[in-house]
Amino acid sequence: MARALLAVRGRCVIVSHVRPDGDAIGSSLGLCRALRAAGRQAVCVALGPISDVYDFLLDPAAGEIVPAEAFEPAPGDVLVVVDCGVATRLRDCARPLASRMPVLCIDHHEPGPGFPGAAMLVEPRAGSASEVVFRVARLAGLPIDRSAAEAFWTGVVTDTGRFSYDSTSPDTLRAGAALVALGVRTQTIAECVYGRVPLARLRLQSRFLSNLAVSAGGRVVVGWLAPEDYAAEGCDSTDSENFVDFARSVRGCELAAFVRRVEPRGKVNVSLRGLAPHDVSAICGEWGGGGHVAAAGATFDASTDLADVVATVTARLVRAASSPPPKE
């Protein structure tokens, strides 16, 4: 993959999944900055909407992020997909690029359909895509300054739950140590991502907590938010990032879900979290989604009633919680 990046003669056009989280943003910006520092052309396309939590990473004057509507591929350009292993997880506005350009893909989710004809680097045991992209960038000999390192660090820290998830490996910690050695301001980033929350977001969180429902003797916890919740607090989809973790934190919970519709006529998004031996990626796969064994998501059509999705998700998780664990 490092050799493939160095072989690109045009622009590296970097894209990631819909509703980008810290890992999608960090791996995209980190790679873009490392490539540019090496004198190569790189741009992030359709990376958004981005939560203001990550404002500290952004440099509007740098022109690193371009709307899909303002981008047109040129000969020699290559699409570099990070933190996403399937075209259906790209934003609608970016999806056509995957069929118009050669594709390189660097991901850490369980292998899926991929991108036809693409060069794929998928490491499902890696703690984050940022960890994998960082290692590729170093193998390619790309210069990584503090701004790139802080982007990668943000992706590593957020996707490993601050190095607390089972996906945290010795390689993850070695990557973290190397990033700190590059000057990452760990305390500053922790304050930005975890230590300061807008009041409106806290009020939206309160609405979510009031909607939590517990089933299966406490093993299943499902919460939801409706368009009127977002509107009442003046919030958007970026303000409810990781709310599913509040449901997962309920004592005794094995399977947690966050079901939300942000816009009145928008799609219904589902985020799942699970503890072993449950595989929430397989559950989301039944609804056309996917992800990791312990964290996954799916999207329901806009014509679907929110309450029906909540009922469907709850029933499926209760069935999973009530089933005997698979034999080893």
C-alpha cells in the first residue's frame, strides 16, 4: 500500500465513511497532511459534516477539505478510501467517485464486499484505521509533522476508547508512543474531545437518557432521538456522536443501541455496541450495515417509522441476549 501511494501521479483523493467519527477524520487529515508535506497532491473530499469537537484539527485556510460538488477527477487521480471497506458506507455525494477512479482502500473493519478492482489493505485486528494509515505513511517515508500526528492520534484515541478496548494491541501502543514522540499535545486533545461539551449537547444527552429502555433483564438497553429532539436543542447529527456509549454504560448491559432520525424526512440510523460473545456486526449485516464485532451500525430507509425501527432493533437484541452463546 505504501508503494501504491507513492506511485500515484495525480492527486490522492481521500474519502471516508458517512457521519465521520474521530477515526475517519483523523486518518483522512493525517494522510492528507503527510502526503502534502512530501510535496504530493492530496485532498479530502466530502469529509463531513464534522462535529465541532474536532475543530482543533481543522485549518480552513489549507484547503484540505473540498465538497464533492466542487470536485472533478482528473487523469492520474486515485481515490484513497480510509476507515471504510464498502462503497455503501460512503456519503451519497462521494459514492460515484468509486466507480470513476482507481481505488486504494485502507480499513480496519471486518472484510466485506470491498471495492471491485481496488487494492485493499484491511486489518480487522487493528485498533483504528488511523493506526494502519500511520504505519503505511511511515513505510512510504512520508514526513509526519505535529499537525498530521495529532490527526492520527485523535483517530487512535477515539476508536480505541482511550486505549481501553480489546482492539488495543502492542502495535496500537507502539503507534501511540511514536505519535507522542512527534509532539502530540495529548492533554490539549483530551480536553477538546472529552473535557468540554456545549450546553446544547448536554441537553440533547438528557433527552436521550430519558428515552432509554431496558429489556431482557437489563441485558439490552435501547435509546432513541427524534427530529423534534434535535430541533428543540438546536443540534444536528454531530452532536449525538457516541451517545450509544451512554446506553452501553448501564450496569448489566450486554447489547446497546442508539436509534435516531435527525431530519423529519431523513433516514433512520442505528448504532449498536455489544460484549462478547455477541457479534453486533452480524446483526447490523441483517439490515444492510456492518462494522466490528463489538461496534457496528446500519441505516433504515427514510420511509420507515422511527418507532418501528426502535421496536425491530429491541426485539432483535432481546432475541440475541436470550440465545445461548455459540459453542467454541
